[in-house]
Amino acid sequence: MSTIRTPLETPSALATEPILAWRTWTLAGSREGDDVRLLPIAGDGKPWPVREPARAACHRGPRHHVVPGFACRCGLHATHAPDLLRRTRDPAVLGTVALWGRVVEHEHGFRAELGYPQRLRLVCYLCFWRWGEGEPGTCEVVARRLGGRMVPLCRPHLELSLRYGYRVGRLLPAARVEHTLLSTYAVDVLRMVAGRSPSPVG
């Protein structure tokens, strides 16, 4: 993998060793929370595969180009630092992801051909937006909404949501949903370190 970093994208290279980067996902699951899947924040909305690599595809650029294409925006996206993810739309899960195959590196992160989650944890999206990954906001409940979308919330933001008429739907214990998520993808929890960002190695 090329180690050259410029404000513009560098040409793609074949990563022979996995690159560890940061990513957020949304979450969907069954009514009881015993079957959950990671969903991309943007893109085709298909769940990330369980216990096998996600493979990027392109539905925008010219046909038959390599993925990720240097002149395209395709690929599995991830960032150099978790703080860059704070403004993503409706994050439910923060984690590290291993990327390999063809990789394009750019100013804020990577676009890759193949990827698989390494460490995951639920995040209250309101806490994450406001304070970032290393601040208060332990998820206590997961609100399952119509269609199966799951929204982790800390207790204060659950109360705030209820006060202002946000329809939270069925409430599930966050610890149980997170345990199911980790078991489903056979990965470890992303641990918090007091006063610091989460550790990418647990």
C-alpha cells in the first residue's frame, strides 16, 4: 500500500496487509433484537455480510472499471480518525474495519475493495454528534422503529425524545442488542478508554 498522502487522492494500490480504519453504520434487526445486521450509512442499503468480507461494487461510474476506481467515488469508505464521522447521518454503530484488496487513499481516509468489521460498539447518535466518540453517552436502550431500524439511545436522550414526541417504538436493552451484534459478526467490542478516544485494539 502506498504511504504517500496528499490533499488529493492517491492512485489505488493493492493492500497486501489489512488497513485498519474507522467507520459508522446504521443498524436493523428483528422485533426481539435476536437478529441484527449492520447497514451502510449511504449507498445501496444492503446489510454487511456476516462472517465473510463485504465486497465493493460500483453502480454509478463507467461499466467494467476496477473498484474502487480512482476517478469514481465507489468502494467501502472509512476514515483515518473517528471524529471525522460525527456528522454522518444517523450513526448507530461505531467501529474499526479492516480494509484490503484495491485501496485508494485520500485526505480523510480510504476507499477499498474488501472489508470486514474488527471492533464495534453501539453509540447514542445524539451524544456522538454533540461530543464525539470519547464522551458520555452510554447506550442503555435501543429503540426499534417500524421497518426494523434500530436507534441506540442513552437514558437522557431517550427521555428527551419521548418528551418531544419522537416515536421510539419497541425498546430493547442495549447490552443485549450489542452482544447479539458482536456474536453475529464474530468480533470484539470497541472499548472506551477514560478521557481518550476508543482504543482500536480493544
